[in-house]
Amino acid sequence: MRQHENLQLAAIGHGLAVIVGLGAIIAGVLAIVNSLPGVLAVTLLVLGAMLPAVAHFSWRMSRAAWSVMISTLCVFAAVTLFGSPKIAAVMHVDLGIALLIPIVQVAAVIVLAQIRADYREQ
């Protein structure tokens, strides 16, 4: 079985994706509890369940899972970047704290992009 050439980068990238997924699950549950729109809650729960799953398959060298994970994180980062003012207002935190969410997502994309050579077909 093939392995990642740089295990540290792979572990960091996949770990960040799992953390984002778990955070999305928590946010989805909180959205349900706080009577926020149902579409928001379902989207967060689906993304939260999907990211750890694709991280698992990507870790096992699935190129398709790796590409789905990166593209999902990119879109999720763009949405949370432009939604940061609303997130800050709803959560009653500073904008800088709300901006940590897309920063972590972009960091995961950057790290995962650095291991792209591992997924090239031999």
C-alpha cells in the first residue's frame, strides 16, 4: 500500500479537515438548538459528517477523496470568510475571532495542496 511521502504535512492537513468537520457538526447542532434556519443546520451537519469521511479515504490515498476535500474546504472557506461579520454578530465575538474559522480552512487547503504529488497516478 502506498504511503504519503511527507507524513507530517499529510497528518496536519487531514487533521485540520477533521477538526473543521467536527466544528461544523457542533455548529449544526447549535444551529438546531438556537432555532437558526434549517438549511444552515443541515448544511453544517452534512459537511461535518462528510469532511472526516473524505479525510479518512484521502489518508488511504484516494485521489478523488483528496480533491473533494480540498474543493469543499475552499468553498466552505469562501462562505465563512464573507459570512464572518454575521458569524461574529450571532456568536457575540470579535470579528477577528470569527475570521479564525476561514483561516483554519485555508490553512488546511494549503497544507493539503502541498501533498498533491502523493496523489499522482504512478
